[in-house]
Amino acid sequence: PSRYGWRAGYGGIGALGCISLLLLLLRLPAGLKGAPVDLKTWAAVGRSRTILLLLAITMLQMSGQFVVFTYMGPLLNRLTGAGADAIGMVFALYGICGFLGVVIATRIVDTSGPYRTSLLFTCLLLAGMTGWALGAGSLVLMAGAVATWGLGFASTNSMQQVRLVAAAPPLASATVALNTSVLYIGQAVGSAVGGLLFARELLHALGFVAVGFVVLALILLVLTRPRPAAATTA
């Protein structure tokens, strides 16, 4: 958008959305039906400690990322002097690495299991956020941190959904939908916290606060480690 205008940017997003819709229409099997969701379903979700912890992990992961992501362009400009083209390249790197992360996760989840896969990519997420915080001021270091962070950003959420389905298959229709809602709550929380820091010129602090959120997510992730008897299903 900085080069071609916001209309071109939104037009590109719309075109990609249409392509995605077409691919879904062509590839999804007919007759798919989700399990009905009623008050008993939500009550069961609320009674499950594991599901609540998994949803909290999603929120913390997203909060940490959006402390920085929402303001990543201005931060790169203010901290490194990066121009529009350099900032665009960093965002492109983030997206490419996000795609690679999902591909890798789908390749290893069957052998490593959802928990170990989730742990791996959450650690990559944390490594990337830490690299951003410590490398603030250097475009090369911050771009490298964004690449590492990108490997974990989409794959962690994919693994969250896998773990929610495995934790309680009959409740999957509710928990996966709720995971998306919690994801947006995390984005709102992270953006609000990042906005407060950015408005006060605490530009370096954003990275460290983001790291704090992801550390909390990692702690909760470890607490949801499956017991040996359930290691193949949680």
C-alpha cells in the first residue's frame, strides 16, 4: 500500500480471498456437518481444566505477538530507520516463514505428537520475540528475529486447535470456535498494551513485554503436558 496505495492493497486481499473461497469449494467434501452445540456443551467446556488452559495459551500467545505486530512497521522505522520497501520485505519474510512453519508442523505432528510439536513452535515463537527485543535497533537482527517468530506464529495456533480437538472430540465444534474468539481477544489485549507503550515512546519495552506474554504461554503449555497414558491423544 505504501507504494501502490491502500486500494491496491485491499484489492489484492480481496482477490486472494476469492481464490481461497474457490479452492475451498473445490476441495472440501460434500455433506460436512459439525456436532450441534447447546448449553450443555458450553457447560462441559467450562468444567474442563485442560480446555481452559489451552484457550488461555492461545490468548497469551496472541497477546504477546500483537504487542509488537500491530506496530511492527512504525517500530522498524523508528528503531532502525527502515523505509517502506525494507518494512515490506520484513512483512513478506514473516509471511513466508509462517507458511513454512505450518508445512513443517504438518509434516512432524504425526510422529512427534501435538504436544511436542506445539512446544517446539512455541519455543521458536519465544526465540523470535526475544531476538526482536534484544536486537532492537538493528534491521538485520530484527528481520532475523521476525523470520524465527514467523515460523511459530501460525503453526502454534494450528497445534492449539489439534490439541483442543484431541482433548475432547465431542466438544470440538465448540472449542475450536471458542479458540478463534479467544485468539481475537488476545489480539485486542496485545494491541492495547502495545499501543499504550508506543504512545509513551517506550519502543524498546514493547519487545520485552511481548516476551513476557509468550513466557506465560509456555509455562501453561508445559502444565498441559499429557500424562504418559494419554501421550498419543493429548
